[in-house]
Amino acid sequence: MHDDIRLKGFKQFTPIDEVLALLDKKIKIMPIEKIKTISALGRIIASDVISPIDLPHFPRSAMDGYAVRSKDTFGASLRAPKHFKIIDKIKINETSNKIVKENEAVQIPTGGPVPEGADSVIKFEDTKKNDDYIEVYFPISPFKNVAKKGEDVKKDEIIISKGTIIRPQELTLLLACNILEIEVYKKPRVAIVPTGSELVEIGEKPKIGQIIETNSYSIASLCQIYGADPTRLGIIKDDEKLLADILEQALKYDIIIFTGGSSVGEYDLIPYLIKNRNDSEILAHGISMRPGSPTAIAIVRDKPVFCLSGYPVAAMIGFETFIGHTIRKMMNAKRLDPRPFVKAVLKRQIPSRLGRRDFVRVKLTFDKEQKKFFAEPIRSSGSGIISSVVRASGIIEISEDLEGIDKNEEVIVKLYLPR
Amino acid sequence: MHDDIRLKGFKQFTPIDEVLALLDKKIKIMPIEKIKTISALGRIIASDVISPIDLPHFPRSAMDGYAVRSKDTFGASLRAPKHFKIIDKIKINETSNKIVKENEAVQIPTGGPVPEGADSVIKFEDTKKNDDYIEVYFPISPFKNVAKKGEDVKKDEIIISKGTIIRPQELTLLLACNILEIEVYKKPRVAIVPTGSELVEIGEKPKIGQIIETNSYSIASLCQIYGADPTRLGIIKDDEKLLADILEQALKYDIIIFTGGSSVGEYDLIPYLIKNRNDSEILAHGISMRPGSPTAIAIVRDKPVFCLSGYPVAAMIGFETFIGHTIRKMMNAKRLDPRPFVKAVLKRQIPSRLGRRDFVRVKLTFDKEQKKFFAEPIRSSGSGIISSVVRASGIIEISEDLEGIDKNEEVIVKLYLPR
């Protein structure tokens, strides 16, 4: 038997923020890769992006209308309209080579280039046409209905900064600036190793005492949502040799996640295996949180290794608290926790213990009249009860310095994705 | 020239809610397909899912400890401990064939099956062992540390209802119930047709008057986020024949989106093409919204057809308002708008016009001390200015019955994804 705390309980629990700070010191940033912009949705930009062009690259009309010198419209009124001679008419995808002079107008379409001399565009609907003249009934200001050259983006301007996630709008702006390739951080490759002699593969019929292994699939789904690239490495039985071998194999990945075997029971071998290596450092084993207190986190050969609880709910919370953070930190993301959060009124009092962070599943409802969210804690929430997370919209974290939260107090709810 | 309103402006604008109601009447639900549960993240369940098993399928210990009859612990105290004889010890993945009788205990691991006779488990740490006896110092209640058979899910219970999106937790619960395949709605296939003679492909160098076509890429990204399957069908010039041909081709898809050419300018041909077919119905052309008022929506041969503004920002807002709704409605989703939303305090007054819904891009900040979001409207927000959406966290909708919103008022902000 090892010199350990197994069957005796944890001697001490490390606070979550301390664990995250330790992790942050050890995390290595992922290498950079160049990818096509059109495939970059959801990726994280690895270096500030500078526009090679002005956008738009010419003064562009925002309306179908007439390009004029705005000053020539000054003084126009219904009773005393101003008259403009139509000197040219351009179609879409054409440019006028005329220069607009006093009381002259060029008819242009939406998106058309405003010709030299003109500084503004008056809408069709606001004019009346007589042969090759238009009547204008009110003055327009300079640059009215015109997008100036470079108004959207100026050449050499930083348009998207490092650490930004690419949403549809970032993708669009990059393409509009003719940036077809961009540098992003490689996705961390994550090895997921479910452990436990009681586990059977999905599709098998479990005997009494056996459990269908599902944690690897929930963790893989979370990896996808957080932007990592998961691989499942079989089910490993509670056997030191097998576990040591799979750990060695898993160290080829950027992040290693074990589920099960992290506590202090007789079969909780992984933290001890790690401890006995000469290239490892345990950052925490036993964390002051609930659920998930048996979680162990280590660095082995510079790679973060997480030993999550075998309980499905605790495993998910362990992921969201530590691994999501690690994945995003490895990609230098500005926002380390991508979960949206809302403020809500708590519908029922929740007790908790000082010195421990409690994670409580809640169902959220929105009251349209009061314009308020209400959060209802989900009862019967043992961390083995998967249906409790299915009923939940999100999670409340009760901080270490609180002894519970009263009914009607305001809380922050972190939302599950996708919705 | 057609008998139309081109170059004269819209005669009337349909309110958004009216358009959505018209759409809802016409939308056909997608067919159902059976897919593997492990690949179902983000898909929408097409029929209520019933569990074929109890979960757990045996009474399961939540702790490493001793299975006992709880009533035998009653009266135990530090001064008068109760003694239990260890009659068996099971390892993980084993079951005991012993029946636990008065003052007997079976040592079991976390996840182990609670043997017959016993109803509760007392933790190792709470006992003291002497040879084959343990001492117990306090009473435990029935079912303490035991997940009863069927506690999570009962056989034949509906575990996930139709219209639910599959998050990591739904995926996990399905697998835990040994449901390896599920019925989901097929993803609507979306044809995206960017139109305009002024458009050039990404990578080309646009001349004065030309524009790089990017709307199709932003719309395709949004389709992915909303759960549809986009295909881009070239760039089509403003030519009636070409447009008529591509529309015919696009009608093989479930949803058809044109960008550009939807307004009332000389080159805005698509709504007129649609109107002149004998298998079409225009639901709206001209919508009381800003940006996006020239949007046209039609049903052609039972397929919804959307003509979005060519302006990038207006096209995105048109998508979020009508097409996102349509995609989700076609899949019977419970939540038609998947965007998370938060309540925020407006940092600056925004004017708007009665009878029109205004969409205002805002940057959101969270004040940790006040536990409040603040929304800062983004200035210089012409609907051609892509960088304005890049700076935005989300959108405020100013409803038709308001003339603007004052500074410090509370507003709802719909958030952009991914974060």
C-alpha cells in the first residue's frame, strides 16, 4: 500500500482560486497555425490583425439617388426648390468620369462610387425629375448618404486584436479587408481517459454493479464547445500498470483528463501514480468545492493532467471550473469563461458551508412583465443524478465566504450552451 | 419596366411580429432522421425520448464505506458506539451474495451495489475498524449515501421531450440510458445567393465601385450557429434571367436567402421576379425595422425565400430576426431564439421612431461591484459599417411603441455567439 490518505479522507482542500492561479503559472500557450478565414468561425486570433486596405476603398453611396455638392442644396425649400442638371447616370459597377460642379448631379445607385466634386447623395424619393433636371426641396449636409473612404476601416489599422474569438462579424470583416488567411492558436488536443473496473462501453448491457461509461462523451462535448479537440482513449480498469501505460500514451496530447479514480478510495490510483513520477507536480488533490472535492490536478511533463470525479455532474462542473479555463488560457482567449451569465432572483434559500464553493444547478425563468430572471434550485441533486443537469439552465456558484444565499437575493447564473 | 414601386420608395412597411406570424403559418416542419447519439450535440430532438431502463439499475453506494441497516445505527453515539460485524467485502465490479442482517456490515466501494438487507452506507472516515468489526458513532438515516434504483430515471419515463436541443448533459443522459440512436429533425439546407453586379469574389482586388462579397459568409456562419446547413450559390449579377435561373435551382433547398437586390432601386429585381411567378406569395416587402427595412420575405413553392439587404449589418439583423426564427421553427425547437439575453442599464440615450423597431448595436460591460451590466450604444453605426458589429457584444431592440430609450433605463440585450 502507498503512503497516502486513502480511506482516511482528505487532510486539506485547496481553494479554487488558488488552484487556478497555480494552473495559470504552469500553462503553456499553444503554437500558432495559419488557417483559411472562411473556416475560422469560433477560433481564437493569435496576433493582432492589421487591414491592408481602406474599407470602403472609395466614397460609396448609401442610397439610390443623385450625387451633388451639398453646399448647392443650402437654401432649398418646398417653395423655392433648387435645380440640378443631371450630367451623368451610372449603373451599378460603373464609375462616372465626370466631375460634379455647381448645381450638377450624377445619378448613382446604392453602393455606387460618389464622383469627384460631389460630397453627398440625395435620395430619389426626395427629388422630382423634369427631363434632365431634378428639383431638390431641402438642404442636405456634407457626406449625407455617403460612406467615406476608410470610414469602416482605415488602412494599417488594427481591426481585430489577439485573443478575440471569431464570430460571424469578425469573419466578415476579415474577408471584407481581403484577409483570406489568419493566424489562430491551434486547438489543444485533449486525451480523455475514463477509468474504473465497473465501467462498460455504451451499448453493452451492464450487470448489477456495472455502469455505462458516459463521462468521456460529456467531457468530449464540452471540449468541442470550449474550442478544443477531444480524443477518447478507451476505458481503463483500476490497475496500476494499465493506468501508468495509458498516462504515458496520453502525454502526447496537450491536456489529459481522467474521469473516476481521483478520490481517496482503495481504487483511486491515479493521483498516486502521478505523484510517484519524477516529472510531475500535483497542484491540488482535494479542492474546497462541492461537488467535485476529490478532483486532482497535476502537471506531468509540462502537460496539465486533470483527474475528475467519476460522478457525471461533478465531472462536468470540474470541467467547467478548471479545464474550460485551461483550454481558453492555452489559446490566450480574452474571455476565459465563454459561458454567458445573467443576474437572477433566487426563488428558494440555499444553504452552504463557509470555506467551500458550492455549485448549484438552477432552472431559469424570465418574467417579461418584471423584466427579471428567476432561478429555482433543482432538488435531489446528488452529483450522480444526470437528469438534474438536464433540468437545469445553468449554475450558481456560492462563494467560499457565504453560508448560503437567502430567498429573493440576487445571484449570478452561468448558462449552459448550446441553447 | 415592371409595374412596381421601384425608385418611388415603399408604400407601406409591415411590422415584424406580423411578418413572423405570417411565416409561422407557412413554415413546414423538417423531416425526421435517426442519428447516433454520440454525434447529436446541438441537434433538436424530434420525439419524446423514453428510457428503456431504470437509472441506476441497482441501489448504488455514493461512498466508500459499509452497507448496513440504518435502523441498527439508531442510538449510536461517541460514548456508546454500535458495533457491526463485517460479513463481506466487495471490490469494484463485484456484488455480494450475502444478505445484511442485524448489526452486520458489508464493505463496499463508491459505485458498488448495496447488498440485500442493507439500506444505507456509512462512510469509512466515520467508522473505526477493529479486526472484523467496525464501530459506528452516530445514527444514519435510511438511504443515506445510497442512490436508489431508478432515482435518476425511472423505466418508461420521458427523459427528454420533443423540441429540446441536445447539450452535453442530454447527450450523457441518453447514453446512460443506453439510447444509442435518436430521432432528430433534419437540418434545414439553406441556399445562400449573394446578388449584385458590383460584387467580386474574396481574394479578387475590387476596382472603384466594386465590393468584395462577404454577406454569404456571414450568413453561412449564422446558419451554422442556428443549426442549419448552408450552401453558397455563387455571385449572381443583377440580371433577370440569371436571377430567375438561380432561384429555380435554389428551390431544391429548404430555405433560400438572397442578399442584395431587395430594395426598390432599379437593380432590385428579386422581389419582382418572385411576385411574377404563379407559385409564390410575397409575405412582406418593406418591413418596419431599422436597419433592414427593404427586406422581402416570400413563400415560393412552399419554401421560405428571404431577400436580405446587401448591407452587412442589415443582412445579419435580418437573419437574426427572421431566418434564425424560421430555422428553429422548422425544427420545432422550444426556444426559437437561441441567443442568450441579459438585462443592462443603458449608458446613453437612444432616439428612435414610433412604429418602427430599431436594432441598436451595443457594447456590454459588467460591473462586478454593482452586479450590473451596462450597455453602451455604438456610434457611427451605418448598416454598411462592419467594424461596428465587431465592437458590439449584442443588440438592443427598441420596440415599435417607443420613441427612444432614455439614459439609465433598463434594456434587454441579446448576445452574439460564440463568445
